[in-house]
Amino acid sequence: MSGAAGPGANLTALRSHNAALVLRLLRDAGEGGVSRPELAGRTGLTPQAVSKITARLRAEGLLAEAGQRASTGGKPPTALRLVPDARHAIGLQLDRDEVTAVLVDLAGTSVAARSAPFDFGAPAENALAAATAEVRALLADAAASGVVGGGTAAGGVAAAGGVVAGGGLLGVGVAAPGPLDHGSGVLHRVTGFPQWDGFPLRDALAERLALPVVLDKDTNAAALGLVTAGTAESAAYLHLGTGLGAGLVLGGAVYRGARTDAGEFGHQVIQLDGPPCDCGNNGCLEALCLAAVARGDRKDAARLLGVGATNLVRLLDIDRVLLGGRMVLADPGPYVRGVAAMIAEDSDRASRPPVSVDVVERGERAVVEGAARLVLAPLFALG
Amino acid sequence: MSGAAGPGANLTALRSHNAALVLRLLRDAGEGGVSRPELAGRTGLTPQAVSKITARLRAEGLLAEAGQRASTGGKPPTALRLVPDARHAIGLQLDRDEVTAVLVDLAGTSVAARSAPFDFGAPAENALAAATAEVRALLADAAASGVVGGGTAAGGVAAAGGVVAGGGLLGVGVAAPGPLDHGSGVLHRVTGFPQWDGFPLRDALAERLALPVVLDKDTNAAALGLVTAGTAESAAYLHLGTGLGAGLVLGGAVYRGARTDAGEFGHQVIQLDGPPCDCGNNGCLEALCLAAVARGDRKDAARLLGVGATNLVRLLDIDRVLLGGRMVLADPGPYVRGVAAMIAEDSDRASRPPVSVDVVERGERAVVEGAARLVLAPLFALG
DNA sequence: CCACTTTGGCAACAGTGTTGCCAAAGTGCA
DNA sequence: TGCACTTTGGCAACACTGTTGCCAAAGTGG
């Protein structure tokens, strides 16, 4: 069962690693750019190595000069910045009643978007056809407006069977309700939708679209959006919608667990002998929290969510908590305040540094845009 | 606050990485050894690269041939095995009333051990002197019996100021009750022992012993013992002693959290408005569990521990749960059975693969020997 | 105006894993 | 018994990495 024991590294892997490191720093620096000496300092590489790496990246069109910085006593440094248009990725979100697709650039900025009604309960083939059509329509929109096609012809990923003129399309990241297997791209038994159990969604989509496809849980996709710098920080995305789940960023990477099934935040028991939950246990956080929402008591729902979040913070030493999902986005105030207050109270008592609590950025779009980042992540050595 | 963004990799790092990979496979293979072709297959490196790497390691004395394997239709492969005696490490456990020290070889096998009464509440300087004396005595024992000193003179780490004749001593791993900062090696406010708050234990010991020192929480040290192969498996070590804590192995590495403070398993709330806990919250698992132990109801204690463990398994997709700590080791049966039953029941309902639940191997020694592994871990790219 | 610092490229270098080639040492079939 | 075949593992040449040494360009500051 032990199989391969972690990848052996060769020179190619080394180059990719360092290139990804540099790209990540450039992406996080944004429009302002970063100078070569700064890149050298942040990566620990020699200035000369950075020069070589950036020269290669510039040849691939991923990188451009962004003017001169002020001198600090010598020759003024040249700022380098990411060329966002050099590559693009598609994010696809399959929700219970809606399908959403976005086209994002290297910086993760959305440049085109579409959504349509969707029936997750339809036969798999029909649903798949609808999703595929949505992606094709998005690409047609983008081609018409000339957004895609500007990238260099280099880069390896060829045009998608004539769907897009020109290169630069890296693939499709798909976010779906869990549980599912990220490694194999197969859906498991989604509550209420048994027809998907065992369906190889990733490969089916990849074949139809002739593009690389990555599949992950919606909560993990949103969590990926939280991974910013290469710091080893930990964050949690808590999603309160039809159910209650979490996406975990631990040590600077999305944590999926051995069977890529981690994040069942909603089914932690927080009340012994509490009311029964659909899962078969008693006193699950999800059951309590959704019941509070159902009876319109947002304050109590927030308190319950706060108890769960505090457990999470203490157990995993989390730095940042982001809230999302329809229930929260409909009226974020009480949830953010309630959860923040409970965590802050606990942190004070334990004399632990404060933990930030916020609504997830770009609320409704957090999951789709995160899905697109599933494709971009390898470029930046994130994930 | 972003500082350095992950290390840039150079050729030296590449070599260390691959060497560590090979050493790890050899360690896990044990006495039987592994053949070069098998190493190549498991690492993904070319056979020729493996030959070069193993030749280097053999020159350093870390590796030896271990006879021939049966042929599979051609020249019979030569098995290679780790030379456990080539290097040694010390593990030091500071407990509330006892100090324990062990000397282990590269394979993690204990070759010498000592323990003595200890007063963790004594002034820091006195306690430090006692711990130092214990390590010196252990080294004297080992030198007298000729255990240490057989290693090659090469390897960088010189003799510890005359304490040990000959080289091969890599350093000291120290396990102490949390909370503490693994990165800086400084203790925080240990409940009931305020004199340690802010004490730089790692540097103080390193200076007195003239050896590299690594400091970590006792639960993390024990968890490190669970990291075996390079698989991305996840495991949890649950420690029920004076308090209730956890050491987490996530994705094949010990998870410490941003402030190296993760694992506060005992202070998750599992009963809303339950009895108050010392930490200020109500219904903490630790308070409930210790109360059950105090009134002699091991069955209920096991049930409560099972609730917490099930929460952990669902949240983090854990494969293996190991139980330890004085309370459990005094009578493991009820705890193992109780926790196993609760997790199994939940896994069945969720049609998830079974999770193994056991007492931690080598019970009383799990923490000290894990502490020694803190020093060995970098050699095998574990941690 | 000149000494000094910082930036960033060119050329030579050390050292990695890889490829091509080949000898050694078995198995298995005619 | 003989011979073709497979597997093992080392030697030499190679492609490519980041590093070092050197130097020109372009600023600052006395």
C-alpha cells in the first residue's frame, strides 16, 4: 500500500519550483511589480539566478518590465510584473440549481462570466451536456470580445479544438458539492443525488472539452482563494448554505486529507445527546445551526457557528476565518460579529493573538473563481 | 509581515532532498534492505541516479550492502540497508515529576535510557541543571558500554566537548508540556508553572550541552513517531494524562500550526452550556473527560474521548488514531474499545473506510523516543 | 567632479541527474 | 551443454541547474 514515496527531484523539478516561486511573488505583488534584488532576497536565491529565471519567464511572455523604481543609492532597480493576459483558466461551479462559469487571467481576475439554471438532479449525461455547453458559450463570448487569444503561442497548451483561437488556455477547474475524490476526479454519493455516485466527472469533462480538468469540492475551491503569499499561514473558509462545510488551508496549502474528504466541519458534535442529525449522530453543529437559521434566529446561528469556529481555531491554530455561503451572504453582519466575538473572547482568555473574521471576498464568486485557481495553482506552486 | 516566501531550491537542496528520500526508504525497509532498482522505482529517479546517491551515502558510512536477493530472471540485485549505528540522537522528556533521556540510533531504536525524579516547578535554572546532568549521565553510560563512538568521524557534528568519545551524535530533541514555540524554542505559560513563561529552553540547553537542540510539545514528539513511510497519510495521537492534548500528523508531516500551537484537542466544546472548564469555556472535552476519569467511570471517559476523536476524524479525514498518556496506559482496554466503537459506528454510517484505533506503541516511551526523532527527522525529510 | 553603491549581464565553473554504452551474472529454453 | 535473453549496476559523456568572478551602467552624496 506504500507505493511511491514522495517524488524524487530532478533538475526539471528544480527549475519549475524556482520559476513558480518567482511567479508567485510577482503575482502577489500585483501591478506595482517587484525588483530583481527583492526577488533574490525573498527567495534566498542569488541575484544572478534570479536574472536567469526572470529572463526565461520573460521569453515565455509571462513577465514584463514595469518601469524603474527610485534609487536607494545606486542604479535604480527595474520592477518586474506578471503579464496577466499571458494565460487564462476557466472556473466552473456546479451548484444544486445553477451552473456558473468564469474565465480568469493569471492574476486570478475574472475577465468573463456566465451563469445559467442547472438541475443537479438531472441524469448525469444531461447535466454534463449542460455544463459543457456553458463552458463553450463562455469561450465563444470571450473569443468574440477578443479577450483570449492575445497570449503567446508558446506554453504547451494548444487551442481547445477550435473553441478558442490562439493559445494560453490552461484548463478548467470544477467545483462541485462534496463528497468527491479530488485525486481521481470521481464524485461520491452527494446527499439527495444518488445518480452521481461513482461518476468520473473529471475525465468525462476533459474528453468533451479537450482540455485539462481539475475537480474539487466547492469549499476547497473557495479556500484556495485564501492562499496568498508563500507564508505558512492557516485559514478556514466556513460555508453555510444548504449544509455547513469548511475548506481548510493549513500551512499555506489546501488540506484535503488522505481520501481528499477532509472538511466535514458541519458534523462535529457540539452538544452531547443533542437533537438528531441526518448523518445519524446527535448534536451535530450543522443540524443545530440550520435549525437556528430556519427559525430565523440568526444570532443563535452565529453563536453556534462561533462555537464550531473556536474549536477549529484552538485545534488547528488558525490565523484567519472567512465566512461564505448563501445563508451568510444574505445578511453577513450578525454572523461576522457573532463569530468574531466568540473567537476573540476565547483568544483573550488564552492570551493568543487575535484571529481575523471576515466575509469571504467577492462573496458569490468566491467558489467559481477559486475553481479557476485550481488550474492556476500549479504554476505558482500552490495547492 | 510576509518575509521570505518559501525557500528557493539550489543544487545542494536537491541533493539533500534525494538523499533523504533514499534514507527514508531504507529506514522503513528495516533489516531486510532494499535493492537499487526498487529504490529507483519508488523515488521515480533513474537507476543511475540511485547508484550515485547510494554511493555517496555509503562513503559517509550511513549505508551498507546486505547480501543478494533472489534473481528475477537476471543478475540478482544487491540489497542495501541503513547502518543504524552510524549516527545517534538523544531524546529528552521533561515531565511534571520526572525527567527521561534516551539515546537512539538512526533507525530510532533505543540503545540506552535513564530517568530520574524531576521537579518542573523548581526554579528554571535548577531544573535546567538537573536536565543537563541527566543527559551527561546518559552519555557517560553509553560511552562506558561502548555504544557510541563507533560511527565514522565524518558527518559534521563533532564530539560534544569531550562528553562523548568519537562522533556521530546529531543533537538533542526535547519534549515538554505545551504551550511552547517550536520555531524559537521558547516555553510559554505552562499551566501551574509560571516561572517558565518566556524561558528560552532550547538555546539554554544547546549552550550547556554544546549540541544542537530541538524543542517541541510532548504530543507532537509522540506524533512524530507515527510518521512512517512517505505516504500522505494522516494520523492523530491523543494524549490523556494530566490534561488532554493531541499531536497531529497531516499529509505525512507533523502539523504544528502557524504559531506552532496546534493540537488543543482537549478544549473543543462538545457540550453547549456544559460544566465550566479551567480555560474559561463551558463543556470542553477535557473537563468532561477528566471528570469521568476522576469518578472512576472509564467507560464514559472513553465515550467522551470517542466523540472528540470522531469529530477529528470527520474534520481531518484521519486514517489512524493512537491513544497514549498515563490515564490510558494504566488500563488501555476500555479506551481503545470505546473510541474504536464510536469511530467505527460513524464510519459505517458515512460508508467511509475503517479507521484503526490502537494504544501507541511502546507506551511509556512514545514521547521520549519521539523527542529523539525530532533530531533525526531532517535526515529523512520528515517532520 | 569624483568616490561609492547598487543593479544587472556575460563568461567560466562546480555539481546535479540523465543518457548511451557495456560488462557481469543470473534465468530459461533448445 | 550451449546460447539467447533479462536484469543489474558502473563508467563516461552530456545537458542543464544555480554559483562565482568580473565588469559596465547608472544612480547618490560629499
